[in-house]
Amino acid sequence: MARAVSTRRKIATTALAWAIGLLIFFPIFWTILTSFKTEAQAINNPPLFWGFDFTLENYAIVQERSDYMRFLWNSVIIAGGSTLLGILVAVPAAWSMAFVPSRRTKDILLWMLSTKMLPAVGVLYPISLIFVEFNLLDTRIGLTLVIMLINLPIIVWMLYTYFREIPVDILEAARMDGAGLRQEILYVLTPMAIPGIASTVLLNIILAWNEAFWTLNLTAANAAPLTAFIASYSSPEGLFYAKLSAASTMAIAPILILGWFSQKQLVRGLTFGAVK
Amino acid sequence: MGRITLDKVSKSFGEVEVIPPLDLTIEDGEFVVFVGPSGCGKSTLLRLIAGLEDVTSGEIRIDGQDATSVPPAKRGLAMVFQSYALYPHMSVRKNIAFPLRMAGMDPAERDRRVKAAADVLNLTDYLDRRPGQLSGGQRQRVAIGRAIVREPAAFLFDEPLSNLDAALRVGMRLEISELHNRLGTTMIYVTHDQVEAMTMADKIVVLRAGNIEQVGSPLELYRNPRNLFVAGFIGSPKMNLVNGDIAARHGAETIGIRPEHISVSSDDGEWHGKVGVSEHLGSDTFFHVTCNGIPEPVTVRVGGEVDLHYGDEVWLTPDPDHLHRFDNQGLRIA
């Protein structure tokens, strides 16, 4: 039975939700707004919400000074590549943990997740040494690998939760029907897990796109993605808020658009299994 | 061909032995039912035959060939699950065709077989639907269709009717029996419902705690249960079991008498008691009579026209020719 909710309470919760939403969105809004101001107006006190001179100059300067497309392309390759590679590794891993669990499966999952609690800087030195040794510094392949490994625990964990929802009977039926392991995963498990896999992919693209620690530390010019592009505008020769904002807006625009169009899928994926 | 032999097959999960070593032969073309209370190991036994579980020791032979370590896909058996286990993302047509596709059969032959199976199972109109758009009975028929097309050496059914409502269950029971008569293929059927076992089986295997209690035709088991467990499990309503002095008078620890082998009289008989609850089925009536000296009410089956009411005093007399006697081990006394 639906619980009766008074109109006043409905209005209050709606207002609260909007307030929280706006609070979270405000920095993004402010960044976008600032990107259309002149440098002087950008640091004006009190801050200007309106009445400033609308200009596209910052975008033109940013595009002129640095090649946005090259950074974008690096971001696409690193985020897409690490996610794809991660899925390829994680599907069989999650399959075995979900359907052929051992006594240690839970421990392994927890241990994997616990690696996310380790501060990244703690392993910066060894990873840098490995990168130097294998000539991976400032390469897209090196960065793709590192980011894939960083996000792998989350991919495996998410897929594991989705796979657990799939009745084992159906996989056994496939086995009885003559499907080998490869066919079972390819024709039965994967199509059934598509919603889960899709939201895992989306979330990981977002995580990889926003990853800044490793991209900033392990790249210079060749493999630098959009995070490095933004960082290059918080330069020591003085802060240029308007240009920094323009660069940030350009960097977050693709992922913002992707997130906007896939929000239904994302929410569905993240709450999958919570409500039956 | 589908002759299945289990030779000292056992199964343990860790320290727990769920099936102690057992021997069993299922002849080609037989309809064998594994029956027993839940947790008796009947589903595990079926899964061992299917290859979905590994045996701990012993050997499983299919048509004389050792199949103990053959993967399920290669055993040539088809299984129908309690949950139907259809592929939700495929149409009925693709579900039924799936095993043929896995076998690499050419699409034309595949299509022909799917159509033939759909025809037999009245699924022709539903071939392009998804499982989610079908009723429980239709889903179960798709699951059976998926099993038929493969022309397996034997069919394995794991409580296939448990999720259906009572009326549908009776209908599907007949359909499966009809299918068995038509195909003549070995069928192994697991159920906890002794009515299904009695009505469908050529041979019933009664299991308790992983042990085979008795193997035989339904009527053999009904007429000559080997021990108290089988006596109490097979037959509905259950056999009346009486201990104590009354049993001792017949030279047994426990005596058993089926409800239809007790005669009722209003003035004379062996046991005196009062009529309790009565169940009128139309053709038959079951009276539950509380008798002096017998702790459990005695169930009596009489014709539908017998007119007795709650509280009436009656005399019951068990038919001596149909009296089952059991010793203190619970075993039948010949």
C-alpha cells in the first residue's frame, strides 16, 4: 500500500531535493558561467552572476594555445580502452566468483576492493619505476593499462553483483543444451547481463575520464588527456580563471553529455538488484 | 538407447555425505521416478546423472559407456528444470533451437525440428514470443520442447510441475506420460509428490537421506512396502500405522492398514471409536476416527454414500488379508 504523504511534506522534500541538486551543480554552473567572462570580470568582487560582457574569447585562446582535439582523443582512447580491457578481464573473473565460488571468494572480493583504499601516491614510485623500465612513460598504452588496473576491482565487483542475480539454473540449462564455457558466457550470460554490463561500462568510462592522479604523473605531452589539458591552465605564471574555466568546460562537456543521455541506464544499473 | 547404470555412486559436499554409495539400473525406455521428502538427495542424484555435479566415488554408465567424467553437454541427456530455466532474452523459437545451434546443426533442419516440436506441444502460435510473455504451463512446454528437439538418450525432469497450479499440474502430468508413450525414451523424473510418482512411473525409487529405501513398480510399492518409511510415504491418504498392544496381538511391533482396507460398522468390530472430521470427495469419503487405545486418528476410506457424522460411534475392522506387519527395525515381516 502506498503511504499517504501530505502535500506540505511533498513540497518540503521537493524543495530540499532541488536545493541539494543545485548545490551540487553550482560549481559546474559557476565554471561554465566564468568561461564566458573576461579575466577581469572573472575575479570581480562581488562575483558577477549577470551583467558581464559575454565573450567567447577564452575558448578561442584556449583552442589556439593548445590542441584540444589531441587531448580529447587521448582521453577517449584511455577511458574507452581501459574500460574495454577491464570488461574483458572482469567478465570471466566475475563469472567464476559468482557461479563457481570457493571458500575464499568473499575474501578475495574484499581484498580486491581494499586495494582501492590504498592512497595512490603510495605506489607512485614503484609504478613509475616499472614505467621507466618498460618505456611506458607518456604512452597511451601504459596509461590505459594503469587505469584499467586501478578500476578493475570496481568492474569485477559490479559485474559480480549483476551476475549473482542471474539464476544458475539457466546457465546449467545451457550446459545441458551442449554449450561449452565460451558459448555459455557469450550466448547466455552476457546477453542476460547487458543492462548490468552497460552501466558498469558507463561508470568506468566516467571514472577513467576523470582520473587525474596517474594521468598527470605519468604523461608529459604525447599521451596527455583532458585532465592534463585542464591542469596546464592552472599555471605558475598566474591564474587565469576565465581560461581555466573554458578549458574545464571543454574537458567535461563530452562526459557531461554522455552522462546526461545515459542517466536512466546509470541509475537503473546502480540500483539493479536493490529492488526486485 | 538410454540405459543408465549407477555403480556404487556416492556424493559428499565437504564432510557431509549426502548420498552414500548406491547401485541403480535404469533400463532403456523406462519411466523412473525418484521420490522422497525434501533433502533426501533425489535432486542431487539427478544432477549427478546429468553431470551438473561431480560424483565423489563410483561410476555412471550410459549405454555401457563410462560417463562419470564426461561433461553434461556431451552426455546426450536433456534436462527440464523446476524453474523452467528458459533463456529470457531469446524467443521461444530460439530457446527450442538453442541445443541444435550448439550442436552445429544446419538452419533448415533446425527449423524443421523446432516446428515439429512446437506442433507436438501446441506452441506453434507462440514461437516468436519471449518467455516472459508466456504462462507457467506454456513456459514448461517450451522447456520440454527444448529437451525434445535434441532427441536425447534420456530426459531428466527436476520437479517440473512444482511451480504450476493444481489443475495445470494434472494436465501436464498427462502430457508428459503421453510424451513418454509416444517417444519411448528413458525418462527420469524427480518429485516429492507421491501422487505424481504413482501415476506416472514404470518404476519408483524411494529415497531417504540419500539411501534407496525401495525400488519397484507403483503397485508393488503400494502393496508390499519393504519398510515403515515406504509404507508411510506411498499412498494418499497415508497408511494407518498402529503400535503397542494392538500390533503385538498380530505378532508385530507396528501394523499398517490402508484406509480402504478397513470396514466400518455401527454395531460390531475390532476397534471402537468416534467419528471426527470427514472429507467428502464425492466418489469417496474419508473419515478420521479416534479409536480407543490408538493415539493417532485412524483414516477410513468408504464410498461417497456412507452417511456418518461428527461424534457418531463406530466399529472398525481391518481386513486381515491386507494387514502389513513390521518388526522393531521397521522392516516388513513376511
